[in-house]
Amino acid sequence: MSRRTGKSDLAWLTIEEVATPGIMSFYRYWDDLRGARFAPTWRDVYLEELDPKIIPYIVVSDVLHNPLRFLIRFWGTQHTQRKGIDKTGKLIGAKPDFRGTTAEREYEWVVLNKKPIASRDMVDLNDFGRLIPFEQSLVRFPLSNDGIDVHHVISVATWDER
């Protein structure tokens, strides 16, 4: 995985650099499901097989094409509690957008590279009520229905584990 940094740019990290028990638990699950493929399918993933503590930190998005967009299918309850909004059924980048273009760039990278991407940055909630900004670590994982293209992206974010 490449690392990009810059004053106003996102730092892309390795999964080990953002390792928390929840992220590593999901990474092992995803890796076992994919086997020799670059990614498992969405149908391979059963949330009830996961540690129940991590499910509220998961976001699942559908990849839409022409133009490339990302529609949130599942928005974990911890995201709603911490960020003050349920974004189920909304496009990544729709308002409120807590991280500017960062999330869209992460999703695009996963689709183009067909690999997970890890990052850590601040989620700025100052413009969206009385919630204070917080540091978020996350990994976005590709899912593929046909073994060729990325059709879904599943993300695991943590901010309370360390």
C-alpha cells in the first residue's frame, strides 16, 4: 500500500498502523473469506459471524458507476451515536460531510487498487452541532461479486479502542 502525506492531504497507512482489536478481528475475517481472491463477495459476509462489539462501527457502501459514487447501505449505530446522524441511503460526500473529500478519495482508491486502505485522521463535527472533533482510525475493504470489479466497500472505523 502506498503512503501519501501532505499538509492538507490524507495519510494512508498500513492496517498494522491502525490496528485495534476490532479492526484486526474484522481484517482476519475478511482475509479468511477472500481466500485466493482479491476480495470476498458481499454474500460471503455475515454480520452475525462478527464480534458484536465491532458491528456498530461498520459501514457498508454500494459502488455505483457512471459516474463513480458510493451509496451507504449500512451505517453502524456507533457512527450515528458519535456523529449525530444516520447516513443510511445517502451518498458518500452528501451533507453533512465530516471529512471533506477524504472519504471519497479513500473509496475511489479501494475501487481502483482492489485492496484495503487504512487511514487515521480527525472527524470534524464543529459545523454540525455541539459534537467535538475526534480522531478516527479506519480500514476500508473491497468486496467483489465477480472477482473482477469492486461492487461494495465495507469499512471498520474505531475511535474508542486503543
